[in-house]
Amino acid sequence: MRNMEFVDTHTHNYDEMYPEAERDAVIERALAAGVKILIQADISSHERASMLALADRHPDCLRIMAGLYPGSVGDDWRDEVAAVEQTLRERKAVAVGEIGLDYHYGADTAQLQKEAFRVQLELACEHDLPVNIHLRDATEDFFSILEDCRHLHLRGNLHAFGGSAETFRRLERLGDWYVGIGGTVTFKNAGVARSITEIPMERILLETDAPYLAPVPYRGSRNESAHIPSIAAKIAEIKGLPLGEVARISTENAERLFALQKL
Ligand code: NI
């Protein structure tokens, strides 16, 4: 495992499931596991100050996104998106995210979610940033919005990808798109394990979505970015590649999409 480097492309190290006093140790454990960059997915104005404070303490390894999470979209979404826009003006963000549609938990806010999503796609275009997408039970609306927004020349990734190889192919036809693979790939009978046999390594990003979705053998416990190598090892096994290749290619993918070298 020595010398292997990884990027966790979607994590919430600032989440309140990590007590404030423990957060630095959580990041140290990730670095010790070879995870050199940890990209913080943003949720809403309520958590943003914690995220920015943690990023300020770890400028070498933490990067931030700015975005309004679909589960946080409510009647005040315009104010929330204005706050996202302010963060994009004031801070160096590597993506607009996590944004998207979630009808599993938020069917009642579907219309507002669609509006907030479109406005944030426009923001990504204005700021020349990729988008980090959260999508659950809203695949057709997602693709119809993306089709409508082709003129924005968007690029990005579907985070916590759990879809079929066909969903990936639909996405790929829309431009420069990746899928984020996390702990669920290690679960027994995981559908995504079948999908990634058909998704090229050059389109795969690693992510934990910590503190959620811990991979086997940590399933059910609080997740950490330090578990990225377990996810990479499972992908290596499924694809029949050396672990070092999965580390190298996924890291290059993340560096390219999020322009990590330029920072
Ligand atoms: Ni997340």
C-alpha cells in the first residue's frame, strides 16, 4: 500500500457525527491511509461554517464544494442559493455540489428541487466548475433537465452511483461525466458491482460519503475517508486490475475533473 495515493471525491468530514475535537484525528487517519485530498460536499448554510472552518485548518488536503443539497431545498431555496453564490465568489471551490434531485425523501418538494437544481447548474457554468450530483429516484427528471441544459456544457459526476450501466451510457452521451463509487460497491449483491464491469476505469472516481455508507467490513458503523482503500480494493477485484492502477487512474480522474493541480 505504500506510496499509493487516493482522492476522496465526496465526504463530509465536518459532519456533526464527528465530534469537533475528533475531526483533526479523522483527517490524520485518512492521510495515513494514502488519501491525499478530501473534497468536502456542501449541504446548506446550516453546516457551511463548520465545513469552511475545517478546510481552513487543513489547507493542504481539504478542498470544498459549495451547493444546496436537494434534501435541504425548501421554500427558502432562493436565499440558500444566494448564500452558495456568495461562497463561490469568496472561496476557492472545486465544484458546485452536492446538488440534484431526491424524490425518495423529498417527493413533496420535487418542483422546488428542480428549480434549485437548474439555477445551480447555471451557477456552475458561470463559475466554470464541475457539478457533483446527488440523484435518488428521479432519474428521468434528471436527464430531461440535463438535456435542456446542454448549452451550459456541464461536466461532473454522479455521486454514490448506484445505477445501471445503461444509466452511465446515457450520462456519457451528455459529455464529460464520471461516476463516484463508494462503500455500497462492497455490499453483498450490490447492483453497482455489476454496472462497473461495463464502466471504464477512466470514468470512475472514489468516494466515501462519510460519515454514511461505510464499506464492508465497517458496514453500519460511522464511515471515514480512511476507508477509501477498501473501496478501491473492491473495484480492483471486480475489474481484475492491480490496486495500484485503480489508485493511479482514479486519482488522475479526480485531478482532471476538479482541476486539483491548479490550486
Ligand atoms: Ni454526501
